[in-house]
Amino acid sequence: MIRIESVTKRYPGGHDALKGLSLHVEKGEMVFVTGHSGAGKSTLLRLIALIDRPTNGQVIVDGQNTRKITRRRIPAYRRQIGMVFQDHKLLYDRPVFDNVALPLIIAGVAHREAARKVRAALDQVSLLSKEKQFPETLSSGEQQRIGIARAIVSRPKLLIADEPTGNLDPDLSLEVMRIFRRFNEVGVTLLIASHDIALIDQLGCRRIALANGSIQVEEEEDVVAEYVERLEAEKDRWPQ
């Protein structure tokens, strides 16, 4: 789903946020990107979302090389990606329903079809009863779930999230991650930037650690555990 090949991102002033970064995320994976502040996590997600472009290297998402996507085609490209932000980026003068419907309105989806999809998305994050309320009347956790509903209302193949639990307490953080896990179980690919290592460890997903714009270590504990489990199941068939 995602191929990052020798990507460098240099900002004005000569700061390299990413330095020759290469990584792959397979379709249907749920992968976390970790690292200290300034490690390059947000920059990586911005490149995938085509908010920024790499200085060098290639970013390929679902077979599309972002270098070849013209400015005019960026909105169509972004409609295939759900994006969740730490600060929610909600419209506080509009009710919950309108916030979630925004991507569908921009895409020109008919009102009846949009209403059906909005209510289905709100139901998935357990906020269907709040559709007429305004975001400022809801808790931080509920506001984050509005952002998630908006990100998935178009049923994207890929969902990226930048510190989606950064402002939430541990219980709400786990609830948000369980919502992401449910999406992953129906085939959505997820790439999530987070600094919450303890929470990530509870989910058992692949973790890519960045440090100063490069990969520090890539952990695949779930793959190893699966391999060991398979060996244990097959050992009775081994020759004596």
C-alpha cells in the first residue's frame, strides 16, 4: 500500500526532517511509527497525504507515485486516504453530522447517499445519537471520534493518523485504538504516528521507530510470535 524509497525532506534553512528513509507498508497492515518529537513522524504522514512533497526519493501509495500527481489531481488523490489529526480540525460552528459529511459534500455525493454514509460512520464510532450536537458540547474523546468518523466516511483503503491519542487519557486512548483495530479487521490499511509505546505494545502491531529522520529499529514482534506458534503446532510432525 505504501512504498517510501530513499526519501529525504529538506525544509528551508537546511533542516532534513527525513534522511534517505525507506519503508514499506503492506495492504491490510496496521503499523505504528514512533519516535521523539522532531523524529520525522509528522513529516512522513504529510508526504503520504501530499501536503508536502519529498526533496528526493519516491513516495508511492497504492501504486501511485506522488511525484507524478499534479496539483489539480491532489484533491482526488486525498479522497482515497482518511486522515485523523491530534487537534481534530473540526468546524465548531457546524453540528457533528455536517462535520462528518464534509468530505462527501466536497466529492459531490448526493444528499441521501451522503446521509446514509454519515450515519453509518457515526454508528461505527458510537456517536450516532450525537449527530445534531455541536463539537464544543462534546468531550475531547468524542471530538476525536468525530474526526475518525469523518476520516472513514468515504471508506478509504488507507487511514493515516498523527498522534490521535495525544490529548486523551489512557482509557480513551485504548478505546480509539480499538476503533482503529476494527477498521483494520475489515481490510483498511493503517499507519499511525504515536509516542505511546505502552499503548502500542498492547496491540501487538508492527512498529517502526524513527530517530532524526531515519529508521532506528523496526520491530516485528507479532510476526516472530506467529512463527514460534506455528513451529510449536507442527513440532509433533518433526522427524525424531
